[in-house]
Amino acid sequence: MRLLRSVRWLLLALVVTIVPLSSQAGVFISVGFAPPVLPVYVQPVCPQPGLMWVPGYWAYGDEGYYWVPGAWMPSPYVGALWTPGYWGWSGGLFVWHGGYWGPHVGYYGGVNYGFGYGGIGFFGGAWRGGVFAYNTAVMHVGVGGGWGGRTYVDQTIVERNTIVNNNHVSYNGGPGGINHQPTPEERVAEHEQHTAPTSFQTQHENTFRNDHTAYAKVNGGHPQNVALSRPLAAENHPAPNAQNFHNSPSNVQNHANPTANERPAYRPETVTRPTTTDRPETMNRPQTSERPSNTSPPHQTEQKESKPRPESHPKPAKPEKEEREH
């Protein structure tokens, strides 16, 4: 019995390595096998102006990989943009690089999460004079007077900054992974002052960490709760003092944020579900009158699928190759 228990812990240590870092960075996670492919889903309509989209992703918990649904939420400060986390191949292991808020979108491994996060930068919208405007070529927003001056259509930027990922691969580098090296702009953004995920984002992730049905080993990589229609609660933070910050401090946006005592309890009850159980091999570029999907065309990459073996665990490194087509 003791021998079996010892073997079990040894295997677990080989598959998952968790090394504590600073309190702000949280933990350093690496896994010996690749995360599942990204599910294909329809973005819920943005319920009100001023909310930002945080795409869904595969996290790692007690039972393996589990899906954290995408959600709308207020930005922590005016001018903030979300850089998604990503899994990157390093030294025979898949290493998690957590997401963050900042004045510009940084490197997220070239993973095409969709809805403005096509693999390079962000083209789902832009801050204009303290107000966030949505690019409806890829974002699904509401209609009516409240959206006046808050929407625009720019298909060109979509075509220039999208990495085609017909296989919906969810990691960078390694066997079958996305081959994308950081652009100069992404490198600059990586060294700016960042704000960690809000407490509501952490609570959101933990909720699905404790949801047995969110794990890939249970749902077969096809989670039912792929995105929430109910936005996460607001949490305000001071804006970083960055020289290249693209918004004037005098520009103040009214998020209609509740105070700490008025914040609603977190209830991820209403969700959207996959529209189909079949995974399309290609995704056509959405029209402005249609709901955007979480994939979109241009820069072509190729992925070959294989199962890597866990090896040693050196310091994470960025992928060396990039395949982009202009």
C-alpha cells in the first residue's frame, strides 16, 4: 500500500510541477502533456457599454485541465486592456504564463482565442478619449442609443493580426504547437507596468476549478459552460504611470461600477453552450451582421499533433520560430 502511494506521488511530481513565485505572480505551473484544443463557441452579446471581453482558457487543477469560461467584465481602470494567459512549451513541459491588465496587450503565445485576440495583439476595440469603442467585425455588442459612437468596423486590422488556427491548438511551441515569436510591440508591452487579475477573475477561475464537469477528462474536451452571459463584478485599481499610456489621465469613463458594499454576489448561472458538437476544420471570417466566432482567418500556421514526454524542467523560454504570412 505504501509502495503504491509513493509511486502515485512520484508520477504526479513528474507530470505537474508547481513552484511558488511572488505573491503577485501566484504560482508557476508546468504540465507534462498538452492542453485540449480550444472549444468553438459563440460570444455572448455584450450586455452594456464599457465592458471588456476576457476569453475562456484551459487551466490546470486537481483533476487535470479544466475550462474557465469566457466572460465580460469592467476594466480595473480606464485604458486597461487584458492580455490572456497561455500555455508555452519549454524543456519538455507545458508551462502556464498568466494573464494581466496593462495599457497595451502583450504576448500571449500567438494562440487564437478569437473575439479580438487573433494571436497577435488585440483588435476587438480601442480606448478613445476615455471611452472604449468596439470593433464589431469581431465583437458582438448590443444595439440602441446607448451604443452610439461606441462601435466601428475595421476588417483590415483583423486580417493583419490573425493567426489561422484551424485545429484550434491551445498552446505555443513544441510538437503541434503555434509557432509565433513576440513582435517588437509585444515585447515592449511585456515590460510595462501590469495589474494582476482582479479578485473576481480569481474567484471565477476557482469556481470552475471546483466544478467536476469543467474538467476535460469528464467532458472529453467539450465543456458545456463555455462562456458566461452574466458579466463579472467590477473592481477598481489605479492606472499605471506609464509614459506611453495612450489615454489622458483627465479622461474618465463612467463604468457604472458599484461600490464595494454594493457589489453583487458572483453567480455564474447563465452560460452559452456550443452551437455544434462537430469541430469545423475551417472558420469563415464573420460578417458584421453576424455573431463572431472564436476563430478568424489570415496568418497561416501549421500544427502537427503528438504527445510529448515529460523531461527536465528548466527556466521557461520563448519559442524561436514564427510563421506569419503577410
